[in-house]
Amino acid sequence: MTGAALDLGAPWFLLGLIPVAATPALLWWRRRRGKDPAMRFSSHRLVAGLPRSTWARLWWLPDALRVAALLMFVVALARPQVMGTPDSDDAEGIDIVLALDTSGSMQAADFQPKDRMTVAKASIEAFVKGRSRDRIGLVVFAGEAASWVPLTLDYSLVVQMLSEVEVGMLPDGTAIGSAVGTALNRLRASDAQSRVIVLLTDGDNNAGSITPKQAAAFAQELGVKIYTILIGKDGPVPFPAGKDLFGRPVYREATVPTNPALLQEMAKTTGGEAYEAKDGEELDARLNQVLDDLDRSRLEATVYTAPKAELFPWFVLAGLVLLAVELALSATRLRRFP
């Protein structure tokens, strides 16, 4: 948010609008039941035949001005304020570390016509390009984890480094706990309003010196949310097994062990969400869900400074001016005879 916001310091005073809204009806009822005029005519035809001036047609104006003045006073009691904006963009930003699985199972070709890694990288690129004020970092992991891109606002750098990520760049395995631990090391010194880890994996934890539950507990202590996305289909999936005599890829069926319950527990422990994506479209949708949740968190976490300006004096002044005009008209042009 960059603009100021309007707020009410004492909104309960707006209940006073209820009797104000009933005032016009009360004035009309009082007028209908008013006393008989002191001057009487033997025939109403004489009065009906008299021409009505412009001021006579505005008989209702004093009452309207009085109601408008009451409205201004009630709003003034509610203390309308213009709130200040956040002191810096840091209050609006979210620090995000993406942890991408690069284990051998990411070669599975169940995201036809492409493999899991190719589709995941394309979805992450779109995710990165969808941010504007948030710093993004990248951790890659397999049997061990490595910090690939530090937290940065240079999204072109993140995209460039992402293009160089590939299966086999690290010892094989799936060290989910180590991946989260490495991401937490990047976020530990962050002073952003919100800090988030987005974990993308297609397997179960089977490596690393820190367990996923321990890593989730550390994240909870640091106030870091973990969003997990389990990539791939259940059951046997096609894996590349070389090429035939004509250079066409050959596939074999294999099953990748997964543990959705573990990922759900990690997300729940830290206040994040756990998702599953069985194809490229679902992966894009899940990342968009993460974006939506992050943007909601941004709006909820935005803290305004002290009121920039109190507006109630202007409403009081407007009410006094309306009353003055009403009194002047009632004593002159729109004076009523007893």
C-alpha cells in the first residue's frame, strides 16, 4: 500500500445516525400536527389563489439544514482520521525462499510432454515474475541442500540462476529437513514483515542431518511459514531409461515414495498450507494460491503510523456553518409566523 487510509477513532458514535435519520419524519409529523394559525380566512380559496414565491417553495430548507448539521456533528464524534502510510517499503515486503527438489525422481515424465523438473522451473519462473516488492531467494536440494540465490529483488538474476538448475547437480536423495534448514539460515537475519518458505518436492525425506519435523519446529520459533507443494502423480510413473536405436527416449515404470502427511504437518506447524500438484496446470494453480495467501498476509500485516490528520474539526465547522445558515434563513426570508 502506498496511499493513506481513512479510519474512525470512535466508530460507535455512528449509532447516532439512527435518530438523525428519523428526524425528517419527526419534523414532518410535527408540522402536520402544528397549532392552528392565528390568522383565519373565511375561505381557503383566497389563500390558494395567492402566487407562491421562490422562497415560499423552500419552506423545507431550514429543517434540511438542521438535519445536515446534526449529521456533521455525529460524524465528527466518530473522529474521522487520515492514517499515515507505512514508514518504509520493508513493512510491505515479504521475504520468500523457494526450495526446489533436484533429486533424480524429478526426471519422471508424468507431466507429459515434459518432465517434472522442466515444468517446475517454468512455474517457479512465473511465480517470481508475479512479485513486485518481495525479496526472493532460491535453495536447491537433493541428498543435501545448497543456497543457490540469496534473497534479492533482482528477479532477472533469480530467473537466470533458475535456468541453470538441473537434476543431478547434487548427490541424490531427498533431504527435506536440510532444505528447510538452509532456507531458514537465509531468513534468520531478515527483518521483513513476513517470511516464507515454499517447498517443492516429489518425494519423502530420506537424507540429511536434520529431520523435517525439527526444521518445522525451528521455522515456527522464527515465525516463518512453510508452504509445501507435493509434485507428481501417485503410483508408477514413467522414467527415462536411455534411447532406442532411432534416438527416441525409452521409459520404464517406477514408483516414487511420497509422504503427504509429513508435508501437511510441516505446513500446519508453521501456519502455512500444504498442496499437491499432479500436472503443470495444477502446479501453476497451487503457486497462485500461495501468491493469494501471501498477498492477504501483506494486507493484514500492514501497520499504519499514527493518524496523519484529524478530520473532526472540519465536520464540526461544517455543522456550525449549516446551523448558522439555518438560523439566518429562519429569522429572515423563511421566517414563520405564529
